[in-house]
Amino acid sequence: MKITLKDGSVKEYAEAKSVYDIALEISEGLARVAAAGEVNGEIVDLRTVLDKDCTLNIVTIHDPAGLKVLRHTASHVMAEAVQRLFPDAKVAIGPAIEDGFYYDFEHAPFSREDLDNIEKEMKKIVKEGKRLERFELPRAEAIKFMEDRKEPFKVELIQDLPEDAVISFYDQGDFVDLCAGPHLMNTKNIKAYKLISSSMAYWRGDSNKARLQRIYATAFTNKEDLEKHLQKLEDAKMRDHNKLGREMGLFLTADVIGQGLPLFTPKGTKMIMKLQRWIEDLEDREWGYVRTRTPLMAKSDLYKISGHWDHYMDGMFVLNKDAEDGKEVMALRPMTCPFQYYVYMNEQKSYRDLPYRMSETSTLFRNEDSGEMHGLTRVRQFTITEAHIILTPEQAEEELTRCVDLAHHVMKTLGLEGDVSYRLSKWDPENKAKYEGDEEYWNSTQQYLRDVMNKNGISFTEEDGEAAFYGPKIDIQAKNVYGKEDTMVTIQLDCSSATKFGMYYIDEQGNKALPWIIHRTSMGCYERTLAWLIEHYAGKFPTWLCPEQVRILPISEKFADYAEKVRKALYDAGVDVTVDTRSEKIGYKIREATMDKLPYMLIVGAEEEEKGVVSVRSRFAGDEGAKSIEEFVAQITEEIRTKAIRKAADEQ
């Protein structure tokens, strides 16, 4: 047996050897930090026995793949610590995830004190240096093994495995877990870890199943990296839109109104209005869209034609669902597409009328699970810049490119283009019942989007199971401050809905032809975009977006009239301006304006009034000195008009 190592050297063995034994033979130091093996490009457990020629790389805990193994092992240590302290806790699943790991338990909610005690117990387990031994059982024995240990969630997982599945376990003495691995040989290398938080989670993500408690944690190879990560989390908390947006008075929620139904204050509303007016004018005047206004609800008949009733009803708010005596079953709309189709069909269209681009500022409703909702990023009622483009197949490539270009223009204007990644969202061939169309339809439409992105030089990933039920998507993704990824903009190709609705156009030969449809957003959901902006800018928004762009600070009440003169000049120029008329010291007023993250404050007193100027202080340059009223008005209106993005002084 020949083993080719990473450096190109070759080791020959007469008998089979485990990955760990080969690492130990190379170097005891390497074996101490080994986490897994990479055999012919595939990550395997250190206990894996090699019995034929292959390439081998020893993955250490310092490698990204090795760190993941370390964290997975740490999740087992955490689960053992939980069951030591809380013997009645039932274990569910505990994977490694980006930046850490978690484990789900059937138990009462964990307090911060509980988490601290679990950490202490983990320290004891690590200090014991427990070895992890892997073993396999036949299906029936595996089920009985977990039944005897009174672990119902593990029993269910085993029952769902294929009959011929390899059912493996890892035993670390006082704790045994159903697990495919890989894992460290022992717990000694788990030296820097922290339990972050605990929250509710549903078993297998299903709100109809058991409510569990999920403990989030992280682990690193050394305390320095752990401290850096914890500091990063603290910084993220300071930028978290759910915290910062409330502190800035942009939005709030009320239990009596309901989860996922945010209330926007005048400040938050003004920001959304600015975004909306800009997007609507941009689409209408520069990108060739017509606007529609359609109902917020419809009869179930509409959704049955579109396919949403069969494929999306669980995500809809249905009214009179069990209606009898001829009463209509209605539902709040989760999308606008079928409504706009009827606008298109109101008048006969020919190929000369296409592409026909319909846009709408659409309020939509989706019945999100309570465990999925968070701040403004996932809500039950939201407003979106939604459009549907009816076009000939020959126009699709150009129009898809235009949709990408428009989305990029919007993100660039907002200063967010550096935050995003692109994803081709495909169907799941293992779950065909979720989708309409056959394999040929999906392969061809997915390849079409793939070709469009490649031609435009877009780097992208691909993900099964993320398509709409009627077609694949180009999804523009962004991560929040905690690293969770959400779709910000979506561009969907639909080559099937026209048939269901009897939509057509008259082609060049005078025949009826079925159009293709692009479903797209240019900015996406206003709520989610506002959350994105809050976190990206830490509340220090570009001047044009700020609900309060200038605050005038008179040194005393004697200068109230002059402050009003300055205010009127700015207001008449379209600037959002206020005057702080309180009888507070000027230093206090400046500190408050600074804490409110205002772009500009104008200080006016005797000297300013005498010279007809204002003393300008900005978030960008600090003290900008005295400027005439006309000069400052010209400066800020140009900044607003061009939607300039100026960095704060502490970011330059």
C-alpha cells in the first residue's frame, strides 16, 4: 500500500494503517494536533483504516476543516456536561456551524448561570482527557441501544436512516452519541471555548414538533483567538439592528399587536419613504417600468391557478378557510405576481409591446414561524419593491442582465455592494413534489441563469432546494452582524406560469405565443434593507437617508430668531432640519446631537448672526468652520442630490 503525502513523499506499508497511526509515525507533535485526515480529497475520521493506495493530508486543529472537527467534539463535551448537571435533559442534535457549534436539548430554558455552570463542568471533562471511541451497530440494535438510554430524538433519527445506512456512535465514557463524525481522538485539545447564549428551537425546525432549548457556543485552538471572536460578537451586538434601531427610535414592537409586525416611528418611516420615493422614481423614469396597484387579498381561486395554494398555503394567512354556505375563502397575498398578470392581460399585447415591465410597492403577508422571526429581517408583514417583466424568450438574457445591473446600481448607491454574494438557487431533485415542471425544465432554466451570470462575470455559488416552486433564482445574499445569511434581492426566471393563466402575446407571424416571466426585486424588502443599513453603517447613515439631516443649536434663546431664519432656508431647500430650542448648555446639545449620529449640527450665536454665517460641525470632519447660509445650503443639497457617502471621522 502506497500513501502519498501532501509534500509529495510516499510511504509504503505492508498492512492496513489508521490515519492516526500514520500521523503518529510522521511526528508525535503532528499526532497531538491532528483532527482528521483528508483522503483523496475527502475528510475522514482519524480512526479510518487505510488499506489501499491513496493520497493523504493530515488535517490539524489549526486548519479550517480541523477547527470544525474540534468544535464538533466540543459539542459532545457540552452535551455530556449538560446531562451531568441535568440528568433528565434529552439530547437532540449538536453540529459544528460557522464560528462555533450548538446542541439542542429537551429541557427547561437555560439561564446565564446555567451556562456558566455547564462551562465549568466542560472544563472538568476536558481535564479528564477522555478518549472518544467509534463503534457501529446494526439498525435494530442501534434503535434498542438508544431506547435503553431513553433518548427518543436519537431513536427517531435512526428510524429515518436508510435500511443499509452505517449507524455509528462515539463513546467518551459517560456519554455516547449517535454521530457520523469525524472527531478528535480525545478531549485534550479543547482548551478555549465559550457558551454564548440559549434560545428556543423546534425539533427538526418544525413548529408542530417538540420545543427544545438550543445552546450556542464556540471553540478555538487558543484563548487569544477566542477573545478576538468574543470581542467581535460584542461589536456585533452594538451594531445589531434589533438593538440599535430601537435605541435610535426607528421602530418598535408591541406584544399586543403581535410578533413580526413592527411599528415604524416618524424617523423610521421617513427613512423608508426616502427609499421608496427614490426607487419608484428610478424604476419609472430611468429603467422603463409602469406602476400598478393591486389588492392585498384575493379569493383562493387565484392562488389555485398560480400554484401557491398547493405549494405555499402553509406560508399564507387564509381567511374563512373552513367557510361553508357558499362563503368565499380569501387569503392575504404572499406575492403580487398573479395580480399583475391580470393587469398585463387587460389589453392585448404584441411582441412590439414587450418587454412589459410592471412594478409595484407591494405590501405582502407571510405566516412565518415564531422561532424564525427576528427584528426587521424576518417579519409577517413587509413591503417590497416587486416587479414582473413579461417578455419573449429572445429578450430574457438582456432583461435578466438589466435586472442584475439595476440591483447592483441600487446597492452601490446605498454603499452596500461590497457586502453581497450571488447564489444560483435551484430545485431539489430529491423532493420533486415541491416543484412544478419536469427535470428537463429545471435543468434548462437553471443552465440559462448559470449562463447569464457567467457571461456577466459574476462569481456565484449554487444551492439545491432554494428555488421558487415555478423556477430557479439568482439570489443576492448578505450576512447580518452575526453571520446569518439572508436573501436581499431576488431575480427569478419563470417559463411556466403563462400557460396556467392563458397569458400570451401576438408574435411577428400574427400567432399567439406564450411569454416568459421574470419576477424580481430591485432593492428587496424595505424592512430588511433598513436592518441591513442600520448594521452596515452602525446608525451613521448617508446624509440623504437620515431622517434628521441637520440640527441647529442656538447658544441661547436670544438667537432663536436667527436659528429660525437658518432653519427656513434649509427647509425651503428640501433639507430635513430641526432646531434645539431647549435652554441647555451648548456643550450638552452638541453631545446629544453627536450621540444621535446626526450628519450636521449648526451652532449659531452672536458672532454667527452678526456675520450671517453658521458654525458647522459634522460627523465627517468635526469642526468645519464658519460658512455662509447660502454656502452650507449649497453644500448639503448637493450631497443629498448626489447621494454621496462620506465616511465618519473615526472611519477615515
